[in-house]
Amino acid sequence: MTTPAPSSQPASADIISRSFSMEGNARILEHQNKEAEIRGFTIKCAEREPMGDNSAPSPLAYFASSILF
């Protein structure tokens, strides 16, 4: 996470600013499988049958669980 340098000007209560960046690499594999590497972790996802092989959670499952966290 990137935090701006402190300013000598008084802070306004109406302005809140924060920035965040993250880099990763993603690959599309066979049978609708995907793999991403981010911050030293490997994340795999797959689609359910018949489009995929159901070997990992679906992208929607990751999205839904991230909201729950």
C-alpha cells in the first residue's frame, strides 16, 4: 500500500485519499483452468463441469469469499 508523504498544510475533513496497487501474473490453462501468482502465492481457479474440470474453486467463489472476509 502506498501512503502519501505528510503535508505541512492542514488536512481537510472533507478529503480522504488512499491508493493501493498490487502486481501479479495470470495464465489461462486448458479446460477453463486459470492460475495466478501474486505476492508469492499461487491461486488456481476452474469452472465447473461441463465447461471445466471442477478441479479448483470458480472465479465467482473467490469473489464471494473475498466479500465474506
